[in-house]
Amino acid sequence: MAKRSFSLSISEFVFLILFFFSATILGFSGGGFVVNFQKVGFSVLSSFQKGVNFVSAGITDFFASVNELRVLKEENIELKEKLKNYQFMQRSNVEIRKENERLKEQLNFSTSIEQKNFPASIIARNSDGLYSSITINKGSRSGIKKGMPVIAVQNGTVGLVGKIVTVGITTSLVMPLYDVKCSISGRIQNTRDIGLVGGSGEVDSPLQMKYIKKRVLPELNFGDIIVTSGESENYIKDIPIGTISKITVVDYDSSLNIEVTPIVDFSRLETVIVTDLKETNPSFKGGIR
């Protein structure tokens, strides 16, 4: 079979072009395509604007959050510094109040004793068993002399500390009660019996009181106060030394072995009062003689 060939003449081709062109013009003139393109264009444009606004808002919020976080961090650091300063000021105020209370307590006592005295602060201490000593910030320039007794006031309680053994120009050494070389004439306040009180060389160890006769045992009680006798004129009379904490009876000894806990807490001692037994206190207002 012979194949049929398809061909258009020039006039037919021109006719088809004009036909489709006319149809297109009629379609646009009817308004159908115009409305559709407007809707499509509006939807596309609206979606694009929404996307742009969403991204823009997100970026703005992100940078705002970053800036807010930075501000909060700076404020946090500033508040922490203020808190540290406040806590430091609080601690300082507490220390100042305590120091003022100690100084007031010391001043009140220093005016209540008839003997001339010199308030001083402890600047060093040596608790070695053989050479126990306490260094104070007053010396010969302030009127301190060798042999002067040293007392202290702690929490309203007066107690004996020791005596001056070495004097420098601006500092002095105190031999404390617990030193092995220390020996003080003490009196049991209740019974009025006299013995010698000495140290063992250790700051935390009790003192020892000797030469109290066994016959006194029934009259003694734990907690009885030992005071300075004042008989040797080396210390002010009736200054508390310590309290009886243990009594031991030894068969072959006619005296009791008495342990005495010092009135002064040496581990917390900060200030002392050096007394001059040979001169009168110009600020004396009545009290201990």
C-alpha cells in the first residue's frame, strides 16, 4: 500500500495561525485568563511576603535574644560582684563589732584595777614544749618591764596569762602559765588553801597544782576556782588561774595531785593587759585592788 503523505500548503498554514491567534485574543478579551493570572500572582506574592516576614522576624528575635542574654549575663556578673562586696562588708562589720566589744571589755577592766596597766595585742606565739612564749606589741618604749604580770579578759571573765620575761623596744615576750618553767602561788578560793601552780609545756594540757594536803580532799569539788594568792607580790591578788578538773590521791605522797584547767583559752587569746604592780593607775575608777 502506498503511504499517504501529510502536507500543508502555505495558505492552509497561515489559516491555522490566524485561527489560533484569534481564539487566544477572544479568550483574553473574555477576562478568564486575566483573573486566573491575578490570583496566581497574588498567591505567589503573598506566600513570598509571608516567608520573608517569617525569616525576618526569626532573625530579629534571634539577635534580640542574643543581646538580651548578653545583658542578663552582664547583670548577673555585676550582681555577683555586689553580693561578694556585701558579704565582705558584712564579715568586716561583724569583725569590727567583735573587735570593738573586745576593746571595750578590755578598757572597762583596765580602768577597774588600781595598778597601772598596758593593753597589748598578741603578734606571735611559740608553743614549743621547752620554750613556750607569747609575743606582744608593747615594749620598753611603752613602759613594759621584765617580771610584770600579764592578765586577760575573755567573754567577760578575767584570767591570768603569765608574766613578762624579755623586753624589747617595741615588743615583749610573755611566759604563759602552761610553760614548764612557770610556777605561781595559787589559792583554792573555797578552802583558802595555798599551793603552787605550774604548766606541763603543752598549751592544751591542764596545769598542775601541788602541795595541797590530803586532809583537804573532802572539801574540794570539781570546778572549784584557783586564784592568785598575792603573797609573793608578783601577781595581783585573787586573779583567777583556772578550775579544778581532776584530783588524784597518791599513797606515798602526803599531798594531792590536782589538775587545773586554765581560765584563759590560750588558743583564742588575742589581747592581754600587762600590769605594773609598783605604780597606780591614773584612770582607776574603783574595782580590783
